[in-house]
Amino acid sequence: MNNLPRFIFYLTGLLIISGAFTLLTSDLLTKVNNGTILGTVLFFFFGLIYMNMVTISSRRFMRRLEGAT
């Protein structure tokens, strides 16, 4: 439980960044529902962005751990 404050810090940071990204690109979210090629490309774009956010924050969290978990 030594890492609980750090976990909460990284989790809230991830939620704030993903929320800001969603708000900034909210106009594009309606185009994701289209069955067109643009909608598919935007779907993969959003998936890559969110996947990278989680991957980067989890790697940083694990790299900064002290000792075995």
C-alpha cells in the first residue's frame, strides 16, 4: 500500500489528460460513428492515442517503483 498515493496521482493525471483530449476533439467524435473510411481512420486514431496514454503512464509508474511489487 506504499504506492497507493502514487497510483491515485497517475490515475487522476490520466483522467484529466484523456478528458482534455476528448473535449478538444469532441467535434471529431461524431464522425467516428459514420461508416465511412474517415470514421474508421478516426476510430483507430483515437484508439492509438488512448492506448499510448495508458502505456506511457503505466511504464512511468512501474519504472519509478521502489523494490518488488
